[in-house]
Amino acid sequence: MADLQRRNAIKCLAALLGAAITPVAAIQLFDKVDDNHFEVLKTAAHRDVVTQMQAVILELEPNEQLYFNLVAFTDLMLANTLTTTERAACLKGAELIAEGTLSSSQLADKLTGLFSISLQQQQRIIAQQALPLSEVSPDKRDEYLIYKCIFTVREFLLLGYFTSEKLQAS
């Protein structure tokens, strides 16, 4: 019963987010997500960014168990709901976030800093995200790609979290 609820929730949330889920992706999502196969997040640096975003955004307790691997879910969603251009922008943003970080705690600190911005900065970044990359000034492109990654991964992490653990308990 929980699987059917999860299916319906993913379909509804995907429709709300404007993401199209292909039949192949739907089958993969509704089956247990494969934790060892990554189509988009192939490098450890990409997976580390998503893992640390999960920790910063969801603030899970160490004893909290998720129904499945949210990093693998995010990879699957990146592979099946974004265009090649959107995927490339997201991965470049992840590389920029991971650049120069040596440990997971440094990466978490960097992400926390990226989330801790003023209201004025938030409004500017949101307005900037509405533009295609080609219209962003060269000096703002790195920031654009970083927040493109953050916004995209955040949506998928929240979608995966709220359609797995919460419905699994019902």
C-alpha cells in the first residue's frame, strides 16, 4: 500500500515541479533504488556534494534510517528529468562547490555558508536563476552554476525524502 501511495505522491510532486518522469525512470524509482550504480553523479566529488547537501538541508539525526539512498535517488532524477544542458550546469555547479574542499566537514561548512545569505542576495540569486546561462554576465557565472546545482539537488532531495520515509511509515 505504501508503494502505491509513494507512486502517486511522486507523480503529483513531479507534476507540481514540472518534471517529467519517463516510464523507465518510474520503474526504477518504484523499485528499490540501486545504491551502487550512478548515471550522472559518477565522481565521488559530485556524490559528496549531494551527501553533504542532504545533511545540511534535512538535518537528519544519526539514528534516522531512510527507506533508500537519497543520493542514488537524486542521481536517477538528474538522469531522467533534466535536459543534457541542465545536467551539465548542475554538475559544473557541484564541481565549483567541491572545489578546494578537503574534508566532508569543510564541504558542509561551505554549503552552510552558501545557504546563509541575506534576503537581498536571495532575491538577486532567484532573479538570476530565471535567466539562461548565456545571459548571465561572465563574472556571475560561477555563482549562477553553484545555485543552479543547489536548487536542483534540493528539489530532488526533498522530493525523495518526503515521498519515501514519510509514506513508508503510513
